[in-house]
Amino acid sequence: MTAATRPPAGADEGRSTPEDQATPSPAGEAGSAETRRSARSGVAGLLGAATSGLFGFVLAVVITRGYGTAGAGAFFAAIGVVTVATAICTLGAETGLMWALPRRSLGVRGDAARVLPVALIPPLLTGLLVAGAGVLAADTLAPRLLRGSGASGDALLTVAFAAVPVVVAMTLLLAALRCVRPIRAYVGVQFLLLPVARPVLVGAAALAGGGLLAGMTGWLVPAALALLACLTLVAGPLGLGRGAPLRPRRADWSTFWRFALPRAASAAIDAGNMWVGVLLTSVLAGPADAGVFGAVGRYVLAGQLAMQGLRVAVSPQLSRLLGRGERAAAAAVHRQLTTWGLVLSWPVYLLLAVFALAFLQLFGPEFTAGVPAMTVLALAMLVNTGVGNVQSLLLMGGRSGLHLVATVAGLTVTVSLGLWLIPRYGATGAAVAWAAGIATENLTAAGFARSVVREPLFDATMARAAAATIAGVGLAAGTGVLVGGRGLPGLVVALVVLLAGCVGMLTLPRVRAGIRGTMRQIRGGDDAAAAAETTSASTRGR
């Protein structure tokens, strides 16, 4: 199969954000130039994701400590309602923007602004309809979806549904922001403003005794602030208010939605995977199990932020490369960033699997019932991060239909097993179901991506990185278990041993040379091309 990469009608080929622009290079230099750009964008995305992960953990602690297992279960279920409803209502348009805008020209005379009405109007209308229906049905749905919320359940669900159009608009403008501004603007809103403001406001509500409704309001307010920030930041590059044409052509509608509509269903599945588990657990096993599963899920999602940061950093770049038919350069970028993501994510998940008890004790003793669920999901996420962002390769290559097939396969496995396992095993059953769905979706997507790109997506460098990571973290974790058990003392010992090992690695000349080469890529200095060429050559897998 070949990627459907023809630019939209009227698009200017190769248009990208300022930091991603480059004159097409000769074939021998394409891999080095693109891996250099991906290194710079990837580091920015990783730094933002690290901050987001830290404050996401703080938010989970605030919710679990402030509202207990039953209250946290209702809170997480309300967040799940917003997340799933938003993912459905966006209709895949956020990914459509990430795919379409890099292939168009910006500015007053450009054609990028014409995409905005095409991408925004149908999702916003859908969001308003869903919000209205949800508000009207809140009193009927609350006893089933938000068990444990008490008398505030109706109001909590009403606020959650009413916020859906705001969150839809924010999601779409965030996608546009990533394409028209350097990545630091996106990082500032998505990875700093939202995750920092939420625990502050939710924590203030909990300390003031405001209850679940006040806490949920604190979680939603930053979305409105992010919406205003995105609107301000995208207006300039798109030429909004300065005469840029906003009236779409007929071809703009058909080209955009032919790509976006298959993504609509897969986007809802992607965003709702964890939250479907929370809602199923709340309905089938009760609010306490839902609270435990929601707390476990927060750790699992936090560990995935490294891959998320890399994905948003390079998605426009992949769209441009695949749109020009440069599959080898796109595969080189994928291999490089997958190796980064593996080295950064696998230690997190291995430690979560071994020291699940220690991590869950931070939420409170009642959450330690989630230890088996944490272990199962942490091991499943090794598969997710190990194959890399294969979904991005499919989507940025225009193959949203294949991505939908992979996500439907994963959701089918998750829901089928969940209906069977959750009533008997609670949070652990939900974790087993989700883990099976994760493995199914990612392995299916990896097979599709390999057939579309027709270039190696894995190589010996990645295998060596995986083996070294497992060996190093395994040694540190084993030492921690022997000395202090699987609780907090053992985790502290493991972290100390791991840190000592990392410091020791820095004494090796080969490691220092690799770090210097990566830093030259990031800075884009005089020797950057040579460093990038070395990296590209080492990741071709041929």
C-alpha cells in the first residue's frame, strides 16, 4: 500500500511552522536534516511533557486525598465524561488540522486560514448538541455514571456536559497552534498552563470544602483560559483580522473531511480508552473500584507523556515529509524518537510494575488494592511505547482509515473483556481488559504503518536500547526489593541505585560522545549535520 499524501486542493507544498521550514535537501542529506529538526522539537516536547506529568501526578494526589475513593471515582468519571464527549465531538478535526495546515501557506495571502471554518464549525455544532442533550439528561445519567457523588451528582454532570463545547474549541485551536507557531507556544499552553493551573484550583476548592462541584469547576476553568490563549496565538500567523481569506472552497471541505471523518471514531477511542474503563468500572463494580482504577490510570497516562510530547513535536514534520513522499526520512525520524521514548518511558513503567505498592501508597492506604492493576497495565505499556508513535505515521500519511481499524480492534477487546472481568475482579479486571486492548491496537497499528511507509521502523539500535534499559532498571529494582521490599523504602533504594548507574554511565567516552552529538543536533550548530547524519545512519536498520 502507498500513503495517501496528496496535498489538499490549493495547498502550497512543504509549508510548515517557522522552526520546521527547510528547503528540500538532496536525498543524501534528508535524513540528517530531518533528524536534526526532530531532535530540537523532541526535546521541547519532552521537557513540556515532563512538567505536565509532574503536575498531572500532583492533580491525582489532590483528587484522591481530597475526596477519597468514592469521591475520586465520581470525579474521575466526570472527567471521563468530558474527555470522551470531547473526543467524539471533535470529529477527528484536531488531527485533520495537524495533517492539513503544514501543507498550506500561512499569512494574509495564504490559504491556511480557509481550513479553520471547515475544521471548527461541524465539531462546535456537534459539541453544542451533545452539551444540550447531556444537560437535559443529567438527572437521569448521574446515578448511573457518577455513583458516589451524592446529591451533587446532577450538578456535577450538568457542569461537565456544559463545558464540552469550550473544551472542543480549545482542543482544535491547540492543534492549529502546534502547526502555526514554534513548539514552545504549544508547550506553554498544553504542558504548562493546563496541568499547572488544574491542581492549584482543584486543591483550593478541596481545602475550602467546596465539594466535588467546586473541584470540577476548578478542573474546567483552565480550559477556558487555554482557549483564549490559543485564539490569540493563532490569529497572527493565519492572518485573521488582517484580510486572510476565510471562505472555504468546496474542495477544502471534501479534502479535509475525507481524511478527518475516519479519524473521528478512532480519536474518540484513543481519548476515551482509560475513561471507558473508569465508567465501566463505576457501573459494573462501584465507585470505590472506579476510584482505584482511575488512580492507577493516572500513573499509566503520566508515564505515556514522553511519547505524547514527542508525537506533538514531530507530527507536522511527518505530515510534510510523507506529503512529499520522503518515506525514508520519515522512518528515520520515527526510529530516532522511538528510541528516545523507549529509553525515557520504560524505566518509568518497569518501576511502576515492581513498586506499584509504593506508588499507590502516596494516594492513601485504601488505594493499595490497585497493585495488581498497576502491574498489569505498566507491563502492557511497554508494548505501547516500544512500537513508538506508529499511529502518527498512519495519520500523518493520510491513512486514517487504517488507524480506525486498529483502534476499533483494541476497543473491541477492551470492552469485551471488561464486561466479562470487571463484575468479578473490579479494578484488576478492568486493567487486564485495557492491557489486552492496548497490545491489540498497537501491534495492529505497527503492522499497518510498516506496510504504508515501506521502510524499517525498528532497528538494532532500538533493540540495544531496550536490552540496556531492562538490564539497568532490573538491576536497580532487584536491589531495591532485596533491601527494602516493594514499598516506599525499596523504591527509594532502587532510585538511588538507578541514579548512581546513570552517573556512572556518564564516565564512558561513548556515552559522552553520543550526548554531545545529540546536543549539537538540538542547537543546530556547525557540526549538527554531521552529528545528525551519524544518528540517521545508525537508525536505518539496514
